[in-house]
Amino acid sequence: MSRFNHFAREAAATLLRMAKTTKDPKVAAGLVQRAADIKDRTGELPPVDVEAIADQPPKPLTKN
């Protein structure tokens, strides 16, 4: 898997996790649509187990 596809997959998974946590259906629909757009632009990506990813602790944004 190329580096771009890896980052695209991570971004799509993050958007789906965010959609799952929001209570606003319009926001959730927008996040799911963005994840679908990323998938369309990168081609077919292997399936992501969103439940397993949601259980993982978030990665830090900066190195300490």
C-alpha cells in the first residue's frame, strides 16, 4: 500500500469515527460523505474495521 493510500485510509477512518460519535445527523452525514470522497479519489481501499480502530487510543499529534 502506498504512503498516500495509507494516509487516505487513516483519514477516512478518522472521519467515520467522528461521524459515529456526533449526535447531529447533518454533521454525521457530511463526515461520511467526506470519507466516501476520499475513497473515491484514492481508488478501492481494503475494508477498515472501524470498531477495532475506535478501541485504540488516539495517536499524539506531535512527538514528545
